[in-house]
Amino acid sequence: HIKNAIESADLAIVSYQINASNINCIPNKVIEYLAHQLPFLCEKSSNWERIGKEVNMCFSYENDRINVTEMVEWYRNITFNYPINQFVWEEESQKLNDLAKKLILE
């Protein structure tokens, strides 16, 4: 259901109050959005903003204030400038399976 919702969405919101316990974290949903090339909105100065900006996939806001004109302009000009496979779980899961097999057999 989550995958279908992500695939049918045009834009997502990553909304967490930034604090000491999450400032260095990346929410799983950010990785899922990137894997499905779903652009997202997020709070400025978050670790997930940095990652989203690196690949031109997020528009950040501050204090719950969004400049709608700027956001619409950003959204109209989104280009996916990263290889999607770096975020795909199927590739990483095979590496995990191989490692688990190796550890069990040793």
C-alpha cells in the first residue's frame, strides 16, 4: 500500500521537528521517496534537506512557512540528476543476503 501511494503521489512532505535525537538521521521515507523519484518538502537545516538538495529533489521551508511561488517554480523545473539504482533496495538486499549466508556458513 505504501509503495502504491508513493508511486501515485506528485509530492511528499517530510515533517519532523528537528532536535538532538534526529538531527543526524535520515528518515526511511526520504530514501523511499528518492528511490521512487518523488520530490518532497522538508524543514530547512535538516540532514534530509541536504540529501534532497544534492539531487534536486526537495524544497525546504522554515518555521512552517512556504513560499508557494518559489515552490511551484522549483516543482516545474525538477530534473532527476542521480542514478535511481543507488537507492533501490533490491540491489542492496542481495548484498545483505550474501553477507548473511557467508556469516552463517563460516
